[in-house]
Amino acid sequence: MPPEPPKLLPPNEGPRLIVYHQTIHDPAGNYHSLLPLLTNNTGITHIIVAAIHLNDGPGNITLNDHRPDDKRHDQLWGEVKWVQACGVKVLGMLGGAAQGSFEKLGGSDEDFEAHYLPLKTLITTTSLNGLDLDVEEVIPLRTATRLISRLRADFGPEFIITMAPVATALIPDPKIPSHLRPPRPVLSSTGATPNPLHPTLPHLSGFSYPELECSVFGREIAWYNTQFYCGWGDAGTTQWYDTIIAAGWSPNRVVMGVVTNPGNGAGHVPIEKLRDNCTRLRSKYSNFGGVMGWEYFNAGDHEEDMVHVASLELNNETVQAGWVASLGRILRVQNPPTPQPLLGGITAEQIRQMMARQQPNQQQQQQRQSWPQDTINQLVTLGFSQNEAVAALDATEGNIELAAGFLFEHYPQ
């Protein structure tokens, strides 16, 4: 008999658990129901319906390939009301890989109104709780801020505005020498924030997310559904997430985005490994932002993931619900599991002491360096010294993921 499910946190507390819902029907036209996310006690907090496109001609809006009010979407909008009544927030996603929606909102005030007002009507008639801005086209920052400002004015403080940058958009470019890095301006806000003047690694949106985050408009963004896949990041390790937090971003504002199936894009992380990484991130960051999955319809429909989820005895009705619930037991429970010790039980404190003992002078370092320079450089570009990088690799037997993790934990930037 399966064990009793643990008590979950209220939807507005703790790390978020989010899925995108874009493939709404299968090839035969059968609808992929959202209700198992509720009936299987998965811990889901938000669903993002994708993708809304602004096409040529004001008012020419589609949800994927059909108008949002097409009869084929009747069951979707009915289920949206159902899940909302159960406390799950439902957002729409604007943009995505199909470019052009934000360009249409970037013209004159007259052009903006012509394209925005039908979008406003769609949000109102479908009772969406928010809008996710997935900017995968090059636009100026003022295009994004005008839309953010208008959404807040029209829908009020409870309306959720999120964005979906790739992970590199939040990471400072490490190739800039320290003496050429722009000075950090004095900001009125308190707490850690990214340097709005420091260029980031290449990404898809054209504007600076650190600049947005540190502006008055950044306060209107609830969080960032950050894409750690398709070559723009890696959720198979905590290193990328740690790097973003080390750059000044609050963990509460950075949701780690993953692909739920190898067929959805490069960089799929098996659910067993992903659960382990989420356990470590929740343990390390008390305000960890959570996880989003792209996308719902085939989540976990992969042999390796199905085997692991089955071993958890979650009593799921569907494969998709099992994948979400397996993360829910990490992210959404009141008493999360404790991370297993790394390196066969060696503690972080023991690693730190080993590193302290192994700090040699430069001549000794050159004589005994045993790790490829490319491997060392991966840690150096994150802001650590050559000696620290080599000592960490020595202490972790060359495991770059563990080395980076301990460096970030004990030598914060």
C-alpha cells in the first residue's frame, strides 16, 4: 500500500512548481487534461498556458495555431477555472520561439494601443492570473517596460507578471577583465542585486535583464522562469544556478527551468538527478525560487524517468502527474528531505579544511598542477583564483561540479 502523501505547503508559500501547457491536444485532437495535477496531489502552484501570438493585423491573436475562442479550447478554459478555484494560478505566455509579438508592441503609441487592447481583452475574458513574457526576439528595453507598466496599470497589484530569459541572460560576462568591469552604482534598493552596468553573456532578448531588475519596472516582475536548457544553461548541476545567485540575484526571483522530456529540447536532466539537485538547492537557499517544466503533455514520458517515479510509490494516475509530484515531494513539502553527503560521506567542512591545507605557493602550484587548464579556467572565470580552483579540484578528485559548489559555499563572491 502506498504511503500517505505528506502535507504540502499552501500554494503561496515555499518554492514554486510550474508547468507550461502548450501542446494542448495530441495529434488525433484529444485534449491533454490538467486535472490530474490536482487529483494526484502533485503540489503544482502555477500553470502557464502557451503560446499567445500577436500576428499581422491588430486583433489577430492566436493561441498556438488557433484563435483563443476556438471551440477546441473550450475544455482548456473550463479546466483553467477549475484549477484556479483550487488555488493554482494560471498565466498566459506571450511570445516564445515564434517571433514578432513583441515587435508589434514596440511601435508608436497608436500602434501599441492597436495591438495591446485585444491582448487586454483576451486576458480579461479568460480570467488569467498573469502573463509570462517570453522574449525570444531582439527588442529594446523600453518595449518591455512599456508593456510591463501598462499591464500593472490595467490589472492591478495582484496580477502576476513574469519573464522567461535563458540562464545566460542573468550571468555577467566573465571575459571582461576585472579592471575593465563597470563600477556598481549606488542603488536605493536594499539587498543583493545584479550589477545593472555589467554586460551579460549572450542571450535572446536584446536588452539587459540586470538593468531591468534594478529599475522601477523590475519591481513589477514576480520572478524569472529561467531556461536552463537548449545550450543556454544546465540543470544537471547546481553550478549554473549558484553562479546566478553569486552575481547578485535573489534565489526567490530565479525559477530553474527544465525540459520535462528529452524530446522537448537539449539538456534533459533525468528526474532522479533533478530531484537531488532540487534537494540541494532548497537546502542551500531558504528562499529557493522553484522549478518550471517545459512542458506538461509529455512530462516524464521517458523510460528512465518512469522507472524512478514508479519506485517512489506516488500512486499517480498519469505519467505527467507522476513527474510533477516527484518534484512536489521535494519542493512543496513542509519538511523537505536532507541532501545526501557528497563524496561518500565527506562533509563540506572537511573539503574546506583540505583546500586550506593544499594552498601551495605559485611555484609549487605549477609543479604539481594535475588538472587540464580548460577545467581550471571554468572555475577561474566564475571569479575564483587559480590556486583556489586547483585546490578545490584536488580536494574533490577533479569533480568540477563539486569543486564549484564548495567554492561558492565557502568563498562567496
